[in-house]
Amino acid sequence: MAKVKVYVTLKPSLLDAQGRVVQTALENLGYGNVEDVRIGKYIELEVKENGQTLDTQIEEMCRKLLANPVIENYRFEVTE
């Protein structure tokens, strides 16, 4: 069984409203040195191998469900 870590973030050209709210809150708490905040998703999967290449399966999962390729970037790491 493989463990897969998927990281999903908004594309850099898009405004990250959640990140902006967190940045403002941090500034209000006295952390004025934080210049930018980007919020994303972290997803862990445990996957049984079934003959198809695991990288291909994970790539399909990301494109079809876990990320929106129009507005998000994603990357993943597979560990055994």
C-alpha cells in the first residue's frame, strides 16, 4: 500500500481571499512582518496498487476531483 500526499494551491495569478483575511488577522495580532499568505489544501491517501501506474491514477484523481486545474496547481508525493 502506498501513501500519497497531495498539495493543492491556488494559481499565483489569482487573488487568495482566505489568505488575505489570515494575513490581516496576523497583522492585527502584531505579526506585521508577514508579507503574504496563501491558503491551500493538503490531502493524504492510502492507495492499494492495482496494476495501473500509481502516478497515472493519482494524476487522474487530482484532475478529476481533488483539484480544479483551471484555478489550482497541485503536486503529489508517493511513499511506500
